[in-house]
Amino acid sequence: MVVPLAMVFAIFYFIVIVPNKRQQKKVQEFLDNLKVNDKVITTSGIFGQVMRLDEQSVQLQIADKVNIKVSKAAIGGYQGQPPVVEATTNP
């Protein structure tokens, strides 16, 4: 009785938890390596260039003389490359 339950937990662990941890590590490395002048896209689809980095936020220039401040977690990837952060959709 215990062995099948342990096997189900092990399968769940390797199918769900391990890939999720890998993805989180990849996203954290991406956010840690952001630097000024990187061209990025947010998870909501806004294209911009990094002008300033703070601990939890990023200032993006989205047009001439137009800067916005967004959460670092809202940065989805570099422009022209596959997204690092998968955008979530609500059904």
C-alpha cells in the first residue's frame, strides 16, 4: 500500500516539481542578468529599453521621452527572442 503511493509521489515530483524549479531558476537568472540598454518585452506585450534597474522594479523607455516603471517580474524576455517567462492567460 505504501509503495504505490510512494511511486505516485515520485512520478508527480519528477513530472511537475523538477521542471517547475528549473523554469524558476532560469527566470531568476534572466532577471538577475538584466542591464541598462537591454531591449525587452513585458509579459503584457509592451516593448521597451531598460533605462534604470531597482531591486524590484525596472524603468523602461517605450517611446521618445516616455518612460514607465514596471515590476521586474513583469519582464518576459528579450525582444526578438523566445520569452523566458510564460505569460499566463485567464480562461
